[in-house]
Amino acid sequence: MILLFTFCLLTQPVHAKIGFADYVHTLKSEAIEKGYPASFVEQVFANVKLREKVVKADKNQPETKITLDNYLATRVPDWKVQKAVQLMNDNEVILEQVEAKYGVQKRFIVALWGNESNFGSIQGKHPVISSLVSLAYDGRRETLFKKQLFAALDILQQGHVSQQNFLGSWAGAMGQSQFMPTSFLDYAVDFDGDGKKDIWTTKADVFASIANFLKSEGWSDKLTWGRQVKIPSTITSSLIGLDRDKRKTLKEWQELNITRYSGRPLPVVDLSASLLAPDGLNGRIYLVYENFHTLMKWNRSSYFGISVSYLSDRIKKGF
């Protein structure tokens, strides 16, 4: 999950190589100054190691451009849709309870679950503390990763997970929802009431945490996410984008001769929408509603938002 987490490279210099052991010592001192008990700090940092593969992964993130069609084929294959439908049925009771409490449709919860961790099967096996310390030590985004590190200390101190099981992606994203530590503190939920916000193994907590994020960021169960549309040749790139000043009502888009993808008129509903063209005017075109803007707060990639939305639509259809 890239929630509130920017992967762009900042201009700050690489951390002065004072030696990893010395750097860990400074972190431990800073943690104690922040009020963490010395015994807790010693325990947490006892087995911290410099994870060169994590730093290398951060420096070598793929930049290959793929089309949305290729992305959707990879992220929303038929087998994943079938699995999503089956798992939504298998977890119907819990999902309906979460949907009722948070006002987030269960198909979107399952779609995010599927896209983030393949329904919990791919959560990452990197020790979170070592990953975050290594990335902070690298220095390019030290402030960012130190913030995540101290949030991770809070999670351990609150007892939500043991340090042995405190695992995640190379970047520190955790559990079946792939929350960064700060996002965990803001949105994770103990839905089953056992005293732990367990996004690693407890589905009730996973579903509720996903829903709590969406609801907290403006989700409405009165709306869907948007729809694929057809546009006339008169539409220009100046109308494309998610900025608020480019939003229009469905009536206004209709007056510009935009139709549903089938060619039928747009719904007669008092909604504002943004025109989105992830691959330009010659690719797939969408009108997206406020809920899509909420998905963009989860992950700022329009490809990701479309893939979650597309999977949710296919879940709704049953396949």
C-alpha cells in the first residue's frame, strides 16, 4: 500500500556513512528520548540488520511503462475474479457486518484485499523494523522512514503483533491490507474485539480496517466509483484530469456528447464527475465519481484505482 507514502526520489543527500551500528545507536537514543522504555528499545533493536536488498529495491523501482490494458490483464485475471467472488461468499457474514457499520460496499473491500495482498496470500516476509531502519540509514528519505519506524515502535508497544510476526513488504507495508505503520495507527480496527488490531491473520480486522480507511476518507455507499465512457472527437486533453476545477456534472458531460461505453446516455443523476484517460485520449476513458477520488487517497496510481474498480464491477456481476 502506498497510502500517504510517496516513492519519488527526494533531493536530500545519501546519509553520511557513519556505520550502520553507529546509526542504530543514534536511533535507539532518539527512541528513548521520545519516551520509549530503554528495555523495550533494546529488545526491538537487538536483531536489527542492514538489509541491502531492501535498499536496492528502493533504488531500482521499475519505470517500464505498460498500458492500462496490460495492467488490467495482470491485476484482474479471470482466476482472481473467481476467487474474489468465492471469498466474498465465504466471508459473507463478516463482510455484511463491516459493510453495515462503515457504509462501504463489500465488493470494494474484497477488491482492495485482492489487489493489495492477493487475499492475504502475499504479505511480504521482510522484518519491518530492519527494513525501515535500513531505508532510513540509506538517507535519501530518512525523515519519511524514521516517521514510519517510530510508528512501527508504537504498534509493537501496543501489542498488536509480536516482533517475530512483524513482517511486511520491503518498504514496510504490512499485513493483508498492506498498511504503512502510520496508516495502521490511523485506520486499523480491532473489529473482533480481542484487543489487537490484527491485519496479518484476522479477516474481520482486515476488512474493517480497509473499510475504516475508505469511510474516513470520504467514501459513500450511495455511489459507485464511475464508469467507462465514449467521447466524441471534440473532447480535448484540457478536460482530462482529477483536479477539482475540471469536474463537471453528468448533465454537463452529456451535453458534451459523452455517452456510456454502450452508447446509451449517461445516467440522469445529480453527480459531479471527472474525466479520466490514463493512457491518453486514444485509450480507455472513464467518468469517475467522488469514491474514485477516495481510492486515489489509498494509492495515487490511476491504474491501481481503475484495477480495484474494475475488479469490484466484475465481482458484482458474479464473474
